[in-house]
Amino acid sequence: MAKPKGISNKREKEKQRQKEKQEKREKMEERRANQTRGRSLDEMLAYIDEEGNITSTPPDPNKKKEFNVEDIEIGVPKMEEGKERLQEGKIDYFNGSKGFGFIVQSDGVKLFFHINQTTYPVKEGDIVTYTIERGPKGLNAMGVSKKL
């Protein structure tokens, strides 16, 4: 019978296990030596400079800017009086099966609208009133209703 290649007896296997244990111990000691736990608070802090970059040094107090809390708007900005007024235009294109269309304003600008934004059934050529809202892909007509 042929002997298997590699480690053949108990002593060599035991030496191999001891060697692996020693390597594992050395790796563990190395990790402990390079451990970041227990650092001071100043070493862990990060700051943002005037340009918005993250740095490890605190910002210059002379370059500090003061902001009024009332000027900070969180969420959608409030509409000003008279800003939301009804516009008038003509439906240039409407696809009823897909549920969208385009309205042409008097100045030639085309606005997208969806069937969910209409109050009455519409078709191409109808004169409609609407309000304008900025969407993710451009201006959209909202609250589209047929002019009576």
C-alpha cells in the first residue's frame, strides 16, 4: 500500500497544530496592539470646514457664519401669496390609453400632465386651466380642468 502524501504521523500533525495555534496567538496580539478602542474624544471627532470638506482640525472661529433660525426651511417651501395662480392653455397632445398629455401655453412652452391631475374628461384641442408645479423631469400641470 502506498503512503498518503503530506503529514504522515501523529508527531507531524501535532507540530502542525502547535504551529497554527502560535500563528493565531500572534495575529491576536497584533490586533490588540493596533486596536483603536480607548482613543480620546478629540482623536475621534471630525469637523467640516467652510467648503464642506471633512477635516480632523476644528474650524477657524473667525470664519464662523451666523444664521437666523427662522430663515431655515425644512421640507417644501411655503407658497407666497398670488404665486399659485391659474394658467390657461390648450391641450396639444393627449394619449388616453397611457393617461398623459401635453399642454401648450400661450408663449409656446409645453407642460406635461397626467390623467390623475384632470377633473373632467379632456381631449386634444380643449382649452384648460391649471397650475404649474416643478416635477422631477421639468414643469408639470396640476389641477387641470376644462375651461367652461
